Amino acid sequence: MIPISDQLALEAIRLEDQARLFELMQRIYPPAYSHFWEDQGNWYLNEQYNTENLKKELEEKGSYYYFVRFRESVLSLEYKTIGIFKVIENYTYPEQADIVSYKVHRIYLDTTVQGKGIGKELMEYAEKRAKETKHDLIWLDAMDQHPQAMSFYKNLGFTKAGVQRLDFKLLHDPYRPMWYLYKHL
């Protein structure tokens, strides 16, 4: 495990963790995103967290995919898996393709731990790693129709830039715009 703080750590996801990953995402994705989908997000979960897609993502050069592990107290020995976090080194930012960029590809946390500073710690870790690995820019995608996330990233110093349109089947039309957010390091 990679310690982030006294209470937070990252555990590398392996291919043999696919069932655990899928079960976690079935628990934590729907409370925040089920209303975005005609089928409450089942298609998305099956598409993104199946064995074949996980294998592809784990083989992607410069990709680091983790379970987020958290313990309520430094006195507790037991960590709970509360989310996922994935970053990709040297991943081209479409709006500034000439800059060495670091992408935060996935950050999903259980709603029961939101508001505890965990997302901020993860983003600070990502920014620190991006700087250590000589990246000039950190970026991510965020849905415009998720105002809490947009506000969170803005407070961390990210700038809202270009927009893309998601073509996922079963996604309701108002949720198709996905914004690029970036921050120069």
C-alpha cells in the first residue's frame, strides 16, 4: 500500500481484483450517478469494470489504478475500501497537446466519506506525483451536470476549458457534456 496520510492509503488494483472492483463500483457509483442513465448506470458499470476493460486499462502505459483505503482513526488497524483512483502519466491534454501532461482518469468515492477531505488529499497526491515525474500540467474530465465536482475542482485551482460530448448509449442527453479541467504546475 502507498500511504497518503495517517488514515488514507492506495492499494494497487490487479486483474484478479476485478470482481472486488465491480462490487465496489456497484455500491458507490449509483448514489451519485444513477440518475444520469436510462438504466441507472448498469450499462456503464458493466462496460467499464468488466475483466476485459480492466485488463486493457492496467496494460496502458503510465497508468496507475488504485483502490482508495481509509481508516476512521489512526488507532484503528482496519482500512475500508471506499473508492477508486486512477492516474495516467504522459497523457496528452487535447487543449494543449504540446505540454507534458498528467491525467486524473478516475476518482470515485463512497458518498459516506465525502466531505472528509479525502478527495482533496487524493488530488494533492496526484499533483505532487505529477510534479515529481516532471509534468507541467495536470488535467481531468468532469461532468458539467455534477456541480459539486465542478466546484471542488475549481476550489483546487483547476480551470474549466474545452468540452467534449460523451457518446455512451443510455446516457441521458443533458449529461453528455464533459468538460476538460486543467491546472499548470
